[in-house]
Amino acid sequence: MKRYILHTPFNIYHFEAEKWMHSVHKHTYFEIIFILKGKGIHNINGNTFRYQEGDVFLLGPEDFHDFEIDNLTEFCFIRFNELFNKNQTTEKNSPWQQIRKALLYTSSQSRGSLVEDKLEKLKLHNLLTILEGEYENHQSQYFETIRDSLMQSMMVILARNLLGRTVTKPASKDSVEPILLYVRQHIYNPAELTMEHLAKVFNYAPAYISIFFKKQTGESLKQYIVKHKIKLIEARLLYSQLSLSEIADEFGYTDESHFCKQFRKYTGTTPTEFRKMDIVSD
């Protein structure tokens, strides 16, 4: 599977297409995809979603996708990597950091378009119009400041829609989806992912929640939590400038040694070795 590389921290790609010319692929970066007109199918991580004018999708480095275009479609891709956020506040529990984590690192991308309300779509598209206008003069000394403000506004609106929709959608008692979502949203807080705590949250006996999860997914709950955490850490190692101790602290490890030991157990390599790996297309 090909992996597309972004050689700059940020760019915008605006185009029309009657036929999608790219095979299924991943990226080394994040994408906010706006559908400005047209209809078709967006395949994301093996899931199929109908798209139409006004839809907005968000994909991360580990997401794979392609489009099946029914009629002429106008796309606008905002593409950015971790370096784009280097000047943002680094305070761990700041509202902005919580929004970034909720959007970029919880696999919300597999839920299709993140916005359903027409007014919310209009707000995002208006922000996009302003951002594109500023991008035409991206060499300006003011561009990065304006870009960062507009992108923060977009991300807040996306987070508001994603989290609001998640809360209002009831789930069946027999559905494993609420547990999966809870794990993704609390992956940075190990104390909230113990079997005892999860059992209390979902009103199961501690022994039964593990049995239920494995029956529904084919793997143990503990294994899923660790594997999901490792995938996020891999993205941090490849696409951020954070030190190993900063990553260990972010994901709730007691120390860097414990972090490195678990990472090697599940990947066969150390975090330092993994970070030096070349990103290749296959």
C-alpha cells in the first residue's frame, strides 16, 4: 500500500475530478477533506460511506482510503503534520490539547463525515474560504498567525460536532462500540482503563467484560488497549518532535524504561530504532 509523504508542515490541495486516480493509500500526515460539490463513495479503513456536498472528513496517518466518484466532485484537502502545531501551547491539560487529542488520535476518522448540521457545515466552509484566500499569500509574515487561528476554529467546530454526536447516539447493551470509543477517548489515562474501572463504567462484572469484549472482537480487552496505544505512539515517534520521556509521560507510563520495554515487546524494536526507520511506499 502506498504511503504519501508531505514535505512541508502545511498545504492546501483544491481540485475537481470525475474519476479518482489514486489507489488505496495512507499518508505521513493528517487531512481535513472538504466535499464542495458532487456525490460518491468514500472508503475509509475498510468502511464505506456515501459522500455529498458539504461533507467533511478527517484522516490521520494510519487511516487508508480512496474515493469512488459518481459525478464530478470538487475536493479541497487541508494537509498538515505535527510540525504545524509546534508553536501551539504545549500545556498537557489545556483545552486546545484535549481537542487535538480527541480529534487526531482517537480513530474518529472511521465514522465518515464529522458534520451533519447544515449551519455547522456552512461555518466550516466559510472558514475554508478565508483560509484559502490567505494561503495564496502564504509567504506573508502574517500568514502563520492567521492560519493557526483559522485552523483552531475549524478543529473546535469539528470536535464539537464529533463529541456531541457521540453522546446523543444511543448504543445497544450488546454493542462493543461504546467500549471501543471509551478506550480511544481515555487512552492517555491508564487509571481509567483498568478492568475494574471499565466494568464499573459499563455496568459489567469485571470478569465478564473481558469475556464479552473477546467474544465481540476476537481479542482480549487488555490486548486491544495496548495495541491501540502502541499505534498512537508509533505515529508520535514518526511524526512529532517529542522526546521519549515526553511521549512516555503523555501516555501515562511510570517511566521511560517501562515505556521502552513495552514498546519493544509489541513491535520487536526500541522506540529510538523505530523513529529512525525510513517511511517507504509499498
